[in-house]
Amino acid sequence: MKFPVDDTTLSAWTSLLNLTEEQTAATLEEIEQTLRVGYVHRPTELRHLSFEKLTAEMDIDELALMFLVIGLRQAGHPEAANAVEIRGLVARLEAKPPSD
């Protein structure tokens, strides 16, 4: 899968979490599998779009959050990953809907 981020950014994220190559690969694999589960359950309005098309337009902030949460778990910090995940969910719930 091609993620909507360049190699320099991915390398920086990997370094920040101090992940090994194997942990980075496992993190990216888990992200892809998570996205594929979401793709299977996508809304009817998006049924005509391919997995590649939907993920190519993925918001980089969403990818960064997924990488952080899964990467923290890979690095052996599940409590920190849970805390980040909960804060992300709360922020999403508290976010104002986009104005039309």
C-alpha cells in the first residue's frame, strides 16, 4: 500500500518513536489492515471507490495519529497508546462540524 506521506516524514516518525525496521513494518501492516477493515464496511455512497482511491486521499493527520498509536504499542508503550487514542477520540467528538 502507498501511504500519503513521503519517506522523510515516515523516517522522522520512526525515529521519534525509536522503532526498529521490523516494528515500523509491523506498524504499517497494522495500519493497512485496519484501513482494509474500514473499507469493507464503508458507506454505500463510497462503494464505487477502490481501496487505493480512498486511501490515496487519506488525511495525513489521521495517518500520523494511527502511526503514533500503533507505533507506541509496537514500541512497548500500550498505556501511552491508549491515552493518545482516547484523546484523539475526544477531540474528534468535540470538533465542530464543517460549515457548508
